[in-house]
Amino acid sequence: MNVGWKLTPQCRAALLERHPPRYARAVADHVTFKPAPGAPETVPPPVGSARIVGRADDGAGVEAMVVELDGATDRPDGSTWHVTWSLADGRSARESNDVIAERGWKPGEPEALEIHPARW
């Protein structure tokens, strides 16, 4: 079970139109909340502002959009807020964390992101 924030269907559709997925499997669905080590995984509260502020792509099957929540891109666990955007066959959404940590990300024009707290 995961917790975090889901993109609204309207927001997801509009963003996928503006940013066509580079790889075969579009994800573009959620921002995962990873609490600090030892803290419980409960559904997080709503955020005041959310926006896409950059992009990461390893060129081999993992594409992610970096997200800023209430002015910060850093998650409590030390990684970076993001939405896994698209994946090639054989790649997993969890790899987005590694791609961002190892390769960094490129800033882009900020875009509003409509999200709501969720468990899935």
C-alpha cells in the first residue's frame, strides 16, 4: 500500500497532452509520500501549492517530472518529490528515485499540478 497525492484526471490528461510520454508506459499518476525513517505511513494532508518544476530522464527507459510541494522539492526521506512520467518495458517506477539522485534533473517552466491526498 502506498500513500501520497494523486493527480486529478483532468490535470493528468492536460499534462500528458503537453508532455507526451517518452517511453511506452505512461504512469503520470501520483506523488508518493515517503515519511522520515521510523515515521508511520499515513495519508498526508492536502498541500497548499503543487507544481512541476523540472524533468529527469536516464535515456534508457525512466522519465520523471520533479515536483515542488509548498515551495520545496525535498522529501522528508531525503529524496526528491516527483511523478514517474513514463517507463520502458522492464523498468519500474521505483527507479525514478535513483535516476534523480544519480543524474539530477533539469529545471523547467513551473506548471500547476492538481493533486489530492490518497492511499492506493
